Amino acid sequence: MERTLDQILAYHCAPALAGLKPANLVALSREEFPDLEERLEDYRRLFARRGVALRTMCGCGRKVLLLLYRPAQLEEALGAPLAAALLEKDGYRPGEDLEAMLDRLGLRLRTEGDFPHEIGLFLGYPPEDVAGFQRHRGRNCKLCGYWKVYSDVDRAKALFRRYDRCRERLCARLAAGQSLRQVLQAA
């Protein structure tokens, strides 16, 4: 079954589209969507009206790594004391604006073999869990879901359920024949 770009964005980015988290990351295939750049421009205009931005983080070969984010919400998350301290430890400058931080993250995504660990902060993961992931090198987590949980398991479970329900609702509306544009305009 052929997937539409609306379906892919809804499935992978529903929590950020709904404002439940500051950002989601999705990999898109240039082969599957040969007109991807033009289509992304249409989405940028549509999402901008809802306080959502799109940014290509890496255009690596046949894939495009796209960050869908809410700038104000992301700035707030990255400015939390523990998040800011972790970012500083990873080479981000205190007081750096969001665009500069996204530039730095994009560079790290393009030049490092693995995902830089601070990406969890950009995706709205609790800073305590990002710190735990770094400290334990991804091992010995208490729970594994949307991210590896090292701190508050009950809070994480509740968030995972909210993200799942959000995804299910958005995908159901698309399956019922609505477009992402229609869903967002009705919201």
C-alpha cells in the first residue's frame, strides 16, 4: 500500500503537531517523493499558521531528515536548567538562539556517525532521561518506549499513552478521508 506524505507526517509527528511535545523527527525518502522539496514548502506554509516549523536537518543521499517543531515550545524546553547544562556540555553556547542551536545540531547529524545524544533534548525528552542515557550509554534503562527512561517511569508511561492516542486519532482522521490540511484547519 502506498503511503502518502500526509500519512507519514501524521504517524511520525502527531504529538508535535498537536502541541504535546516540542518536536518530532522523521526520515523521508526522495525516491518515494521525487517532488519532496516543493511539497515541503507547501507544508511549511500550512504549518506556519499553526505555530509549527519544518527544518531539513540532513539531506543525506536518498533520505531527508526533517524536524517538525514548535519554536516557542522548543526554546522553552532547551532553556530548562538541566537541558541547558547538558547542551553546554555538548558544545552549545549559553544564550545561543534556537536557529544557531538547530544549525549546530544539523551539523552534528551530518558529520557524526551516530545521532548525537542531545537530540533527545530537541525532541522533548526529559533532560533527566537524556542525562541517564549519556551516563549509562543507553543501557540499564527502567523503561523503553519513545525514548529510554531513566527517571520517572510513571510520567513516561502517561506521556507514551498520550502520544499513542494522539497518533491514533490523527491517523484515523486521515484514514477516514481527511487531509492533513483539513485536520489542521479544523483544529
